[in-house]
Amino acid sequence: MVQRREPTARQVRLGVELRRLREAAGMTGAQAAALLGANRVQISHIELGLTGVSEERVRRLASHYACTDTEFVEALVEMATDRTRGWWEEYRGLLPTSFLDLAELDHHAAYLHEVAILYVPGLLQTEDYARAVFSSRVPELTHQELELRVRHRMRRQQIEIPYELVIHESALRIRVSDRAASRAQLDKILGISETGRVAVRVIPFDLDGFAQAASTMTYAGGSVAKLDTVVRDVPHGSAFIDSEAQLNAFRTRFRKVEAVALDPGRSRDLINRLAKEL
């Protein structure tokens, strides 16, 4: 099996889950390798996502690890055998890997839950809004780098899965560009929220005791709950979080933030008012 130079986040996640199963079974890498007639280095490469693994080997490992969750095993098999070459591969070598990993995550997600505090999230941005956001980067991007990022962001928006957004009023009011761009951005959010696929809830400024003011996150539902993923922004890209304890914490956090937000109807009324103020 050819070793990958740069595994995708999805390939790494498959390896992580196989390692977790092995460790839960109390087995060493050498013991797992012996079961497959392989060597310890091969098991290490599989668990790091550096090499692929066949359906037959995934099933054998799951059996040896005494994993009885058949739905989870089938999901791992699907990850191992998926040969999708998505549109995002056109950008490999042109954009940072995190951009490609986000697009791949969107593609395979069953649903998305997002909390936005200071910026309109990428999946709802207009071209002008996205261009203004990327233009603020330091060091400054070249024109080509800027346009590549904008084009990639617009392409990411062509997903058709359920999407729930909780957005703070601050993100709706901050002008990343001029009044016209801000008004167009609010109009886009209103239009999308009326399609029924995207549910937008706003947290108004006058909410008392809002203690989750810094809890920006994207929660992507996997084909099974064990394969859910949380994405957080970090200084040099995006961090993918997948431990069960952390996933549970973020599920709870989203429910709490959603509970204090306005319902979709009142949220649209607020966004309409903000647009008229511009």
C-alpha cells in the first residue's frame, strides 16, 4: 500500500477510531499486527491515516477488538472503502489543507449545527462578505490567493443537508465591508432561512446572562453519532475535535445556546429590522 504524504482529516479519523478500538480491547500494536499477518509499522501507518485499509481488514480488526456495534463498524467500512474524489481536490496544493478538510467534512456530514458570534459563517456568506473577511488576513493575501479562497467558499455552500445556525446579533451588525455589502449579506441570510433547509436563530444583544459569548463552533453530524466532529477556529486553520467526552460537551453547549436564542420567526423579524437600519 502506497504511503500517503498528507492524509485527509477523514482518513486520519478512520485511523483514530481503529486505534481507539484497539486500545479499548487492551491490545498493543504488535498484537494487532500479528492478527493481520502484518508488522507493527503497518498498523501504526493505518492508525495514523498514512496508508489505507481494506474492508476485510477493518472487519477482522473490529472482530478481534470485540466491537459489537455493527452500525459503527459499517460506518468505518464505508470510510475505508470510499473513493470519492470531491470537487475540493481541485484546490489541493493551491489552498491550505484545512480548506479541503472542511469541504470534505461538509460533503459527508448528515447535518450541521453552527454557533457564530462575531462573523457570519462561511456557508452563508456573500462573495463580497467573504472577500472582505479574507482581505483582512495578515500577512496580506495576493489577488490570486484571495480569489481562490472566495471561489472555494462559494462552492462549499452547495450542500443540501439540514443546517441549524445560532448567530449572535453582533455578527449581524459588524460591517466587514460597507453598508451595501452588509445589507446584501442580511438579505442572503433572510432568503436562505425561508427555504426550510436552514434554520437561523438569533441571540439578541438584550439577552441577560449570556455566558457562551465565545463559543463559536461547527458541529458536523456523522453517519453515526460516534463519528460526529466539532470544528473550532485556531490561529493557523481549523481544529477537528472528536473525543466522545468533548463531543458530549459541545452537544450540551449547542442545546443551551439554542435554547436562549429567538425562534426562527422572531429571528427573521430582527434581521429584517437590522437590514432596514442600513
